[in-house]
Amino acid sequence: DRHILLAIWSVESNYGRILTNDKVMRSVPRSLATLAYADKRRAKFARTQLVAALKILQTGDIDESHLMGSWAGAMGHTQFIPTSYQAYAVDMDGNGRRDIWNSVPDALATAANLLKRNGWQPGRTWGYEVSLPAGRKFPSGAMSLDKWASIGVTRPNGKPFPRGGDV
């Protein structure tokens, strides 16, 4: 689903434009070490991510001067945290390195790998535009499409919601 990958790339780094913004990009190990020390709420998370970032350096996929990311350690075109990078990073361009900072193919393939390994099913929609009946209060929480239809939720174009295995 190339549109989903492009949406992720857009939201996470404005198609990579943020990666050249020195006001935003910081040393990932330094940011995570600071969080581990100074932010009690995030200390455990930051320590785990810091160790993962140091292991990324050991792999040789990126050198320390280029291991840049957000203040919270999100890295590359698709803003992966170090543990997610370790779990899902892909060398799509075949240069022997999993480089989500400088290789758009690697970054998008890494995002696709994360989606696939977490159950993404290509071709399925994430949602529908709907019309709600006036004056009706709706329950919060998940319900089947059949249940939503039974309480008056419709699609504006008049098409039915898919049934059963179609969703």
C-alpha cells in the first residue's frame, strides 16, 4: 500500500525535509542519555532506547556523527525509535546497510516491514466516511460494521458497508 507508506513518510518527516533541519535534529545517543538521566517518567524507556542506539552504531549501519533524530530519539525518514529500527530495519537498496536516514528505499521498506510484521493486510481500508443520524447518541468503543449500520450509521455515497470477510 504505497499510499499508506507515503502518508507515513509525509507525517513523520515531511518527505525527509526535517532531516536537514539543525534546529530539530539532534544526536540520538545524547538525547536519549539526557532523557534517561533527567526525565524520571521516561527514564526506563530512554535507557532501553539508548542501549539499542549504541547497538545500532556497533552494526555499522550508520556512524555516530550521522545518528541523528528527534529530541526523543526518533530517527530517519520514518522516525523509528532505536528498538523498532533493530526489529524492522531493511536494506532495500542492497548497499549492505540499513540506512533509514539517507536511503528512502531503506526507510520505506522498513516502514512496510513494520506494518507487515504487525498484521497489516494490503488492500484493506482503514475506515469509511459516514453520515450519522441527527440527535442520536452513540456508544464509544469498537463495534462491527453491521452493528453501526443497525443504529443508523450510513455511508454518504449510499454504498453498503462490506460484510464479514470483506473487512
